[in-house]
Amino acid sequence: MALIIRQRRLRTGDLEFSATTASDVDQYLVRVSARIDKVEMAELWVSSGNPIPKGTLKQLGSNYLICDRITCSSEANQGYLWTVNVHWKEMEEDEPDQQSTPTPNSGSIDPEDWSPTWQRRTVVVHEPAVKAKYVDGYSLTGASATYMVDNEDADGKSPLVNSALQPFVETPEHRRRMYIWTFRWLRATVPSNLVDAEGSLNQVAFTVLFGGKSFLWSARTALLDSVNLSKMRWGNVNLVEITVEVAHDPQGWEWLIQDKGTSRRAAPGDPGVIGTLLDAGKPMHAALKDLNGRSIQDPVYLNGDGQPAAPSDPVVYGEWLDFEEIDFNTLTLLGALGS
């Protein structure tokens, strides 16, 4: 009997969005212990006690999504590596996602007692990947293992390459839905740690509390996108309006990219070598050939170590992250919004 031995949610999928309704798809990469067909996979997903059966509700701000169907397909027709799609539909919003009362909004004359205003809007973006910080996924060894580090820029980012250390033939792109949160405070002083954290992800889960409702930002799903400051005068007091925008992507900010290419990573003395020696700072490659001895044009799966994968090998994903991480609970003002 087949069992699920590994399951991972991917940051890919399709979504549809209009002014009033939205639907999206969560994708899971599932590896099972034996080859099974689609019907058996669907039954296994349900019988394994998976926490996302059809009809499940999950909160989205003040609204709810409902899981209305589940589909699955075999990755590269292997029979034991599956993509399971969990389809969610959004119910109609019952109230706007904002609090528009301007600060100061209390009886106190002390700006430290004034609550922030907040607003949330939904956007759909097409985001190409160019450079990112390599996290995990490949099993590189020797000089190849240091290639990522040696080619990092000042921000710690390295070129997006497959395990053969070649750029991907097609630049990955994601079409996804995000929630843009805007918070505004009036304060006499500006917290430096909030400004310094601009461009950082939430390292741990963070729950925003407003009006008796809670909004969960799971770890690595909320980006402190911008911190803007503007001077203003309130009566005889000079204040600063602090505007913070947080981009919340429920699917997270990692890039999971299939390890594919048209060349293999080569060693000194290999025939058909392209490039120079690794000790000169550049990897060597040998073009992959088809049965007629011609260089292939369409990328094939690699094994995580720069070599062609066998038909029975699981698909390898390289994992990349584009931002530093920080605990939002430690940030002045922002940390006071939740826990």
C-alpha cells in the first residue's frame, strides 16, 4: 500500500481575481512510496488525514475561503511524484478592509497614545526572478559548492542557476495575488529599528489584531516593503507621519525552481567541455546530446548535482530567498499591532 512520504507546498499555481471575488490554487508536491494512478492518489490524499479536505474553510481577513475541489497530476508521468492542487474560492466580503479614522483618535494629547490607521487592498502581480539568495535544494560538492558564495553580490544574492551552474533557459515568473497593508502613525519621534528593517521578511509567524479580528502572517509571508516619513504640524507640536506598507503573500517569498538545463557540469578531461576550469572562477560544462549526437535544445531534468536525472529520479527544486528576515515582534510600532 502506497504512503505519502514527503509533502511540500509550492509557491506556484493559478489564480483569478476580479473586483468582488477571487479564487486561487495551492499546489503541493507529494512523493509516495509506490507507483499509483490518479484515482489511488486522490483516495490516498483523503485517507491520509490531510488537513485540507474538500469543504474546508480558512480565514482571509474578515472573510473566508472555501476549498471546493482537489485535483492531482503525476509529475513527468512518474507515478510516485504528484502535484496536488487545492482549489479555494473566496466568499463575498461583508465589510471593507480598512479603518479610516485619522490619528489622533483618542482623548489623549500624547501622540504615543494615538492608534494607527490601517488599510488593506488586494493586488495581482507578475514578478520575474533575476537574482536571489540561494537557500537549499542542490547537492553540490567541491569547488562547485562554493560557486554560489563566490558569485554573491554585496547583498548576498547570486545568479539564478541550475545545479550545473548555468542560467535557466527561461527566466522564472510568478503570477500571484498579494495583500498590501498600509499603516500610518503620528509620532513625535521615529523608531530607528523600524526604518532599518525596511525590505525584511517576518522571520516568525505574526498575528495582526484589529477590531476584534486577527490576521495571521505565517513566517516568510510578510515583506516590510516600505517605510516613509513626512513632517507635519499638529497645533503647536511638530510631528512625523510614519507610513509603513507590508506586502503579504500567503504563498511565501521563496522561489522554488525546477532543476533543468541543456548541459551537464563537467570535470577536467571530460570530452566536449565548454568554458574554463573551476579554479579560474568559472564552471565547466559539456553539452547534453540526443540519440543522434546533436546538442539538445529543450531543457531536461537535472539531479541536483549538475547531471541528467534518471527517469525514476524525483524532480529536484532549487530554493531561493530574496530578502533578509527579522522578527516583526521586535519592531517598535509594528510589534505593537499584534503578537
